[in-house]
Amino acid sequence: MSAPTKHVRLESLGPARVPETLVVHEIYASVQGESTFVGVPCAFVRLTGCNLRCTWCDTTQAFKGGTRMPRSEAVARALAFDTPLVEVTGGEPLLQPGALPLLNELADAGRTVLLETSGERDISGVDPRVHRIVDLKAPGSGESHRIRWSNVEHLGPRDEVKLVLADRADYEWARDVIARHRLHERAGAVLVSPVFGSLAAQDLVAWVLADKLPVRFQLQLHKVVWGEHTQGV
Ligand code: SF4
């Protein structure tokens, strides 16, 4: 693994001026904690920066800082873990222009590639080999108004929609959104999970069963294994 280069402020980077570099918060291997790939060994490339501020965000450490490195180095470090899955996440990875070629190159390497995105950026330019896991921010996040609804039109069977719910009001919002946009017919899976420490998992399960909601309930496996506040696992 090559040594990290200097730390930079993300705000100082011009948008399209650095296509060959990325600002990376961390690259590490673990098991996938969410999605239909849960439990599968995965290398994570976490890019720095996010333009949202979800009330319950658990990766605020990735908002700033990071290490600027050539994209080729990020690819090499992720592939070196030799995991079947590679996920590009953040922060919001699509804020960086180098994220799209990064996804291309990881897919070219023959890995199953996941992208975790807030749903605020346009996902239409993402390599079609990539499994896009797209958040739809419920009102309890404080960022519901930032949803890019046009992304829904681009969802396909390879993609997954993720709804993180803080309370009953969020649940009812999600139930309506799923029905209105037929999300379960557009995407390969619709994932619902409770905000850790805010909504009881038992309550969400009961509501899903009562409404026969066409979703997949999930908990964040990495928090079960390593605890709520552990990072880089
Ligand atoms: S989009 Fe993700 S990284 Fe950004 S504030 Fe929300 S939860 Fe945190």
C-alpha cells in the first residue's frame, strides 16, 4: 500500500480541474453492512465531502479533510484487498468528477461494484455495470427537499433504493413514495432501515408486516458487529 499524500481541504479543489485525482477519506476492507449484498467481503473507497447534512448522519468525519491521491492509486488500493465487492461511498461520492471514471475502472477490473449515493446528484452517468444504491431522504433527515426525483426514472433491476426512517411519520412518507413511484417494480430492491437509536427495529418490522410493504428490512450489520461509533470497519 503506498503512503498517503498530503491532506487537502476539499473546498479548495476546483470541480473538473482534477479529473485524475480524488480526495479520499479512507480505503479499507470489511463485510458489506447494508443492501442485498450484506455480509459479503467488500473493499470500501470512501470519498471526502458531502453537500447534505442529514440529522442522523453517521459519517460526519468524511465531510472534510481526506487525502488527495491519483485515481489509479485509489483503484490499486481497493483491488489489493482482493474482495469480490468494491463499494464507492462517502460523504457523497458523485460530488467528485473522478468518481465516474473510478467506477468504470473498478468494473473493468471485474469486480462487482456498488455505489452508495445520497440521491441528490444525477445518477444517469454512472457505468451501467455498477449497482447504484440510491437514498431517498425521508423528512426526518432534514434533507428531503434535496431529493433529485428525476433519478427515479433511471432506476433499474440492478439498483437498490434505501430509505432510512426516524419515526412513524417517515415510515408513512416512505410507504406513500414507494406506492406512488412503484419503486419495488423499478429497482431490484427497496431497503428500509430504522435510524439507529431513534426508531425501534421491532416497530418498523411490525409496520412493514401490517402493510405488506414490498421492501427488504435491514439493519446496519457493521454496527451490530463493531458498535455504533466505530469507523473504518
Ligand atoms: S448524505 Fe450521507 S454522508 Fe451526507 S449528510 Fe447524509 S448521511 Fe451523511
